Amino acid sequence: MGESRMKSGPSVGDRPAVVIGGERNGLGVCRSLAKGDVPTYVLDRRRRNAAMWSRYATPVKTSALHGAKLLGSLRSLAVSERDTAKAHLRGVMSDEDLPLP
């Protein structure tokens, strides 16, 4: 009865979250995600918004919070995240073992 439950597979904390909008609601979301050890990026047009200064998120300044410009920012962030993961794996694995393209 007193057995602890084990998670199988990758944890949620292995995948980053993106919060769009750095005002007070975005700050609250960043703090909540931090409780679950989820790496978080916050996108906003203004550096002065609260979540852009949070210790729980990586700020990313973008020119728009909707439309094609937002999609471009998200694509850039995905490429950056993939490159970071590849660089980390290179430190642990040989080039032949790398699973990423």
C-alpha cells in the first residue's frame, strides 16, 4: 500500500514551455511552471513587463504577440533550443551517436 508511484518516460521538465505575454498573468504562469521544474521562455514586446524579469523564465523579446511575426519568433526559439540540445549531447556522446538531425 505505501508504495511510491514511479513515472515512466520523459518528465514534463524535459520539455520547455513558452509563455506568450509577460504581464502579471504571464508572471504567474512562469512561477507555476517553475514549481514543476519546467524550463520556461517568456515572449513579449516590452522588456519592462513583469515576467520578462522573472528568475523563473528566460526572456525573449519579440516584435509581435500574434500573427506571422510571432510564428517567426517561435521558429527561431525552436532552432535555438534544438542547437542547445545538440551542443549538450555533443559533450556527452560522439557525433555518430547523435540522434538529432
